[in-house]
Amino acid sequence: MLQLRPIFSALGLLLCTIAFAMLLPALVDFADGDADWLVFFSSSIATFFIGGLLILSNQDDQPVQLSVKDGFLLTTACWVVVAAFAAMPFIGVGLNYTDAYFEAMSGLTTTGSTVLTKLDQLPRGVLLWRAILQGLGGLGIIVTAMIMLPFLRVGGMQLFQMEQSDRSEKVLPRALELTTAIASFYVAMIIACSLTYGALGMTAFDAVCHALTTVSTGGLSTHDESFGFFKSAPLEWACIVFMILGSLPFVVYIKAWRGNPSAIFEDAQVRGLLGFLLGVCLIVTFWLMTAREMHFAEALRKATFNVTSIVTTTGYASTDYTDWGTFAIGLFFLLMFVGGCAGSTTGGIKIYRLQVTGLLIRSHFVHLMSPNRVVTLVYNGRRLPADVPFSVVAFLAIYMSTVGLFTVVLAAMGLDLVTALSASAQAVGNVGPGLGEIVGPSGNYSGLPPLAKWILSFAMMMGRLELFTVLVLLRIEFWRN
């Protein structure tokens, strides 16, 4: 039986947190003399009232242990409800609720798609609010991935499960300890990133906003030209470093801090991601040097920045890479599916699933050549649990089917195939920019039909929660009960 009282209480606590966060852009707009501070302040009051009401009406002195079903419902409800309230301030800048909800969901899921135009002319409070949403969303994603999803056994996430047994008493203290450590590293990384950006020439406001959206691998910028506005090679290289740091598993930072610095490079995911980025960046660099006649330094910087941005699902753009030719367009489309490491802020399929798929393909060929040979699948120094191969393959099948389904639906609304396909792929992968004039790096999602924005908002949430796999593979008894 579902325990609704603790779920409503947790939702109330999150709404109160969002309400307090709204006061920050309100203070910025008030200091700037912008009347929009009243929008943020009134939205904060309304959100805090509803959140406080949920907390007070669902108080319970008895300790509660949430089941997997309760956790599944809570994590899903969090994204839907929090986005609904986080959208309120955007209405104050002239957006209708459809666009406001799309912008809020894009921020919280760290997707980075936007319907806002003329960013350089918008009040600073709105720009800060978008960055705050991505900062909060990135932390929530890491915590969810490391605490909840392993127990849901989502597409191989059981590889990163904290406890193998006796979860009834051990999970809560361990989860609180892990959450505190992750939050500390996350905040420290944002501070380090903002200080670095400031030292390299950004204003204090831009440095804070871009640090929030870099470490969260969200990619929302305060300028229409995205990161290309700064036209600074040192800033781009610094951004590359922090995008990669945000895409690594945060637990390896904890291990390194606790006396095992080699844990970072001992992780198969980390080595796989870094090796993949290195290989693709060199290929694109060679392409730009030969096909676009760029100098090596410029080609390497532009290739590394934009490839890293898409693979880590950050979504920044230093230039419109769709102008690099059909090879680049095709390659960047494929890169939308990759993603970073499990336990990071990134979206996409994730490196470890691609690595496990490679192991399965290799073992299949070995079995074909030697039918009697017993092949043991080992990942990260450990034997793969028996259910991981099926979970990973099923995840990939459902992931691609989901992208295909949303593509057909968007195409039925009159969108061309490139726009429909890339918009679906980037939404499910939480990447941000797609391809084409509307959703490409230099485009804007305001040109989409209203229903398409709602569909893409749903796709963003599905991609972030890995909800489709949960529903199909893991907790079907949720509906039976």
C-alpha cells in the first residue's frame, strides 16, 4: 500500500526549498530596480504557502521507511510538481504557462532547451532563476541516481547499488551520509568554477550563472550566443574541464577524498568517457583542419568544446557546428545519445551501458566461434550480475523506441524529420540543442507548436528519471497492487 503522507510531506519540503530559492532572483531584481522582483516574491509566497500546508497536514511523528514503490512515486511527483511551481516566475516576463513549464522543466532536468529570446536584454533575476533551477536539478539528479535508481535496478544501475542486502535499516543513514558528501563536492565544484570564470574575465554575475549551468551540465547561458559570447579560448578550456568534471561519477570524488585518489582513473566509466572524448575530438579536429582549413589550435579548441558539450549533455555552443558540413551534423546527432557516467549530472544512455553492450557483443562472437566456451562478463573488476545484461539491452531498446515514438508524434504535428528526430533525441537524452533552424544551436524552441512543447517536457522528465525502463522492466507489480 502506498504511503502518501510522507510523499506529500517530502513534496512540501521541496516546494519550500524552491520558495526560498526564488528570493535570490527577487533580491537581484530589487537591487537592479526592476519591478519583476515582485513576481519572484509573490511566487515565493504562494509556493511556500502550498509547501508549508503539505508539510503541516502530513506530519507524522512515527519513523517511516519508504518502499521502492513509494520512492518511485515520490521521484516522479517531484519533477512534475516542482516544475509546475518553478514555472510561475517565468510568466512574469511574458511567457504563457506552456512556455513557462517547458522552461522550468528544461532547467530542472538540466536539458538546456529554451523558449526565451533576447537573453541579453532580460532582467538578471530571470537569468539567475534559470541557472538556479539547473543547479538544483543537477544535485537532485545525482542524489536520485546514486540512492534511488540502483534499488529500482534501472537498466544496469544495480551495478552501483549501495547495499546488497538488509536495506531496511542501513539505507537511510548511508543515504544521508552519501547525500551530504555529494552535496558538499557539488557546491565546492560550483564555487571553484565560478572563481575560475571570474579570474578569466567573466563578470561576477555571468561567472555564477555559468558555473551553476556548467557543473550541472545544463548549458543554459545568459547570452543569446551561448558560450560563444565570450570569445575567449581560456574560458572555453576552463569550461571543458568543468563539464568533464560534472560528467564523472561523484562517488569517485568521495573515494579520492577519503584517501584513494587513484579511484578516479580506476573506474571503467571514467576511462571509457575520457578515451571516447579524446578519440572523437581528434577526429573532429582533423576534419576541421582538412575540410574547413582551420589552424590546429582553433580546430582543437572548437572541436573539444562542442564535442564535450554534446557528449556530456551540457548543450553549450561556442559556434554553430551545423555549419561544419554534413559529416559534423551526422556525428553530432550520434553524440546526443552517448551521455556521461552514471552518478553524474549528465543524461543520455550513459557510458557504462555502452561498455556493457560492447562486452555482450564480444561475448556473443566468442560464443559463435567457440560454442562450448564459458564466457564470464566482468565489468570494473567485478562479475556482472545475471540480470544486468538483460536490463541494459532492454534499456537500449526502450530508449531508442521512445525516441522513435516521439519523433513520429512530432512529425505528425508538421515538423520536418530533422527537427522532429533531433528534438526527440535531445529531449530524452537531456542534451539541449538539436539540429535544424528551430531547435539547432542557433535556434529557439519558441517556434514549436504548444503541444510539441508539452510532449518534449514529458520526454525530458522521462529521460531524466529513466522512467520508461522503470515502468516496463522493474516495478510492474506497482500497478498490480
